[in-house]
Amino acid sequence: MKKTLIYTNAVLTIIAAALTIIVLQNLEIIPKAHAASPTLLPLNEKGELPVRVVNPSNEVTVTNMVKVNIEEVDGSSVWGKVPVVIKP
């Protein structure tokens, strides 16, 4: 009789634990994060993206540098440094 009671308690404990896990999975205690879709910027007729850096002194210093992450140029992956032409 005692073994039956231990077996029944073990099975009920497993069922209770499984039900608790199911309930906790369905509760959204921490809301899910969703990424926004990427925004494509319009290019001009030459296929360039014009950028205007506003700086009254026309000097680029360490404090006002803009970090740019270029992944592709003309469909090819970019590794290392990319030459940049700065037009006045």
C-alpha cells in the first residue's frame, strides 16, 4: 500500500510540474522584443547616398566623427578599409 502511495504522489508531482511549466510559458512576464524592418534610403541618379555633415569649422575631429558600417559595395562584401572621397 505504501508503494502505491509513493507512486501516486510521484505521478501527481510530475503532472503538477508539467502544468506549471505550461502555464509559465503562456504568461508573458517579460514582453517579447520584435525587430523593426530595415529602412532603405533613397539613392540619387548616380547610385550615391548624399550625406551632408554640418560642421562650421569644416574639420572632422575625434569628437564629431560618424561611425559607418559598410557591408557591401556594388553587391560585393567589403573587408578592411574603404576609400572615401569627400567633396567640398
